[in-house]
Amino acid sequence: MAFLSSCRDDEFETSPEFRLSFSVDTLFFDTVFTSIGSATRTVKAYNRGNNPVRIRRILVENDANQSFRVNVDGLSGVEFEDVEIRAGDSLFFFVEVTVDPEGDQLYPFVEGALRFELVGGVQRLPIVAWGWDAIFYPRPQDSVQVIQGLPPFYTIGSPGEAITWTNEKPIVVRNYLVIDTDQRLDIAAGTKIFFHQGAGLWIFSGGRIRALGSVDNPITFQGDRLEPFYAEQPGQWDRIWINEGSEENRLENVIIKNNFIGLQLEPFPAGPQANELSANGVRMRNVVVRNNSITGILSRNYRIDAQNLMLSRAGQHLLVTQGAGQYRFDHCTFANNWNLAIRQSPSLLLTNRYEASAGIFTGQIINSQFRNCIIYGNNQNEIVLDMDEDVNIDLTFSHCLFRAEQDNILSIQQDYLSGQNWVGNQPGFINFSAGDFRLREDAFVRGLGMNAAGLPTNDLIGFPYASPRPLGCLEYMPE
């Protein structure tokens, strides 16, 4: 620890050869968003000598734009004098950066150095940061609204407008961004959308979204913390909330990760169609939803058409469906490898009951099926069906692998299982715990899938399905 002057001057290190040691040779900031700062980087300066050392002055130099901010052992400032380190001890520095773009720079670069003035001369620790210019929402012209019971939100564009996001620059969203009635959000392949803590995307009643990535250039929704530690951390932003649309919503080759709820699909709860099955739903092709603190997909009174869907690592459920619904899940992998706490809830919870302000209601399940799917996790029972059978339920599972207790499967077998299904076998993932859901050569699920019209030709990453097909969204690929 650094300490205030308490030693006699003749006790301090006076050798002109003395040098501090540092925990890094250069302090790097990998990539930060321009204009909004970064997380803190930490560096330590060590006094490896036999005497205490007094640093006459510490400051950031070659920083014309004042990009860097420094905290020395708990004290903030731009310059520090007479800082002391005991013999064999160390001193912490905490450094932040803001990178402002100049002109049309997409990747602006700044550098500077921490300057340490010692008795024997000057030492420098280089600091280097790369910025990433982005489009930020809300913009100055966007008015954030606050309505009781809703998160702060704002709309963009004009009524009826098709709003387009391209991959030219990242999109950074704060608060809730609303695509309003009769608007459509088109997102081009390769676009990266980053959300601040508590932020989300809301496709309001009558609005639409078309996020059309490609296998080689997917669209990514994630949090705005870019440090490596946050790359796969849940709970960094809220959710994508999609209400009933004027046409089908489409998500293709999309990654949604690190939020509380990946997708929440439902008619607007306060709208006139709140208790009806949505006229239009969402079509998903090659979609990954992972690292959700609560649930991967939460659906109520909604239609879902999903092929090559991979849901993994959720704190409660991977998929919850409530109320009325129409579902098609083909070649989907539900693999809950949550490891941050004990999880009591099943990965799949399907019920036709739902709760509204006026009470508990029951909806019909129509023309719904799960085909060639894996339903697996680290709990003993990863699927629960809670159906009120006083209304029509048309739901079948065919050629699916379940991790479930035998008694639970027996309770649903007669009404919902069709053709071949398997219970209790391990799928054969390369590394389930680490989230590597590729198939081993000896994977149990290879060759167990059914062939039927309408099934996808290629898997999640574009590799052709074999004949016979596997279960899940990934075909076996030889090394």
C-alpha cells in the first residue's frame, strides 16, 4: 500500500539505478465504445527494493485530449505528488478511458503514458486504447418517456417508417427503444447491437422486426460491456419484447445473449388482444439464445415457428409457454448447462394456463409439434407439461430426447408423445458443461431423427444434415 510521508528523508531509496516494476509492460484497453468511457483497468507498481521509495510526481502524459482518468490508491486526480511505497510493497492504479472519434474514424486510437518521476529519473508505463465508434440511442432528438409500470422508453423514426440498421457501425441502446405501431425494424446481416444495463428492445403492438443475418455474418444482441470477463455473463441487459405484429416477425441467423430474458413474446398485456392467440407470430431460423439470468424464451398466447434453435444456460427455464399457442420446433437443442447457482426449475415448462389482471385463463394449443429435438440439462427432470385438458390441446413430441424422470414421462406419454422418443440417454455433446454442443463421433443422437417435409436442409451453422438425421440443431462434423 502507498502511505503518507512518515519516514525520514534519509530512509528513502536514493539510488539513481532504482526502478519500479509493473504488473504489465503496457496497459491495454482492447475495445471501448467512443464517447461513453470504459470499464476500469488495474495496474500495480511494485517496490522490490529494500528501502521505501518516494515518487516525486505521477501524471498522465502525451494525452492531449484528456482521454485517460487515473485513480491512485483510492485518490482521483490528474497529477499526484510525493507518493510513497514501502519496501517490498505495491501501489494500485485504476485507469479509465474515453475515446472520441475524429471525423469518420470507425476505430479511433489513443495512447498515452503514466509518468513516474523518481530520484534516479523518469519511468513510463504506456497506455493504449482502441475505440469503436457507434450509433447511440437515445439520440438528442429522442424524448425518453416515463409511464408508471413501464421502463423508461423512447420511440424513433416516423409513424409507418421502415427503420434500417446496417453493420457499418455498432448500435448502442440505452433505456428501452420502441419500434412503434406500423413501424418495421430491418437489421442487416453482421449488425451488432449492444444494450446498456436495464435496456431492451420493444417491438410494440403492430410493429415488426426483420433481423436477417447469414450463417457467416450473424446479427448479435448483447450487453455493452466489452471486457473479456463479460463476454458470456448473464444479466447485463433486460430483454427483447415482441408484441402482436401486423405481419410475421422474423429472426434468422441471430445470437441473443447475456440478458435477463432472451425473448418475451406476447400480445401487449394492456391491449385489446391481450387474451387472444396472436394473429401473427415469430419465425426463427438458426437462432442462438444463451446466458439468460431467468428465461431464454417466454411466450404467452403466441405463435412460434422455430428451426435450428439453440437455447442454453438459463437461470430458470430455457422455454416457457403459457396460454394459447401454436408451436413448431424442428431440430432444436434445449441444453441447460446453468452453473452459477442451483436451479430447481425445468428447462421446458409448457402450460396452457396464464394469469392476467382479471384472473387465471386457459387457452387452446393448436397444430403444435416438437420434432428431432434434444431436451437436456443438469437436472433430473427437464420438462414439465401442465395442461388444462378441458380445452383443445394438439401437441406432439416426435423423435425427441428427454432428460426426465420416468414417472414424469409416463404421465405425458399417452397424450403427447408420437412415434419414437428417448428418455435418459446422454446426447453426446463434446462438452456440455462448457457449452460446446457439437456432437461427438459416438453421440447417441446421431441418426435418430425423422425425415419429413418442411425440415431444414442444413444445421445451425450451415452444415448439411445427414440421412438419417441427428436430433438437435447440429450435425456431426468430422475433425
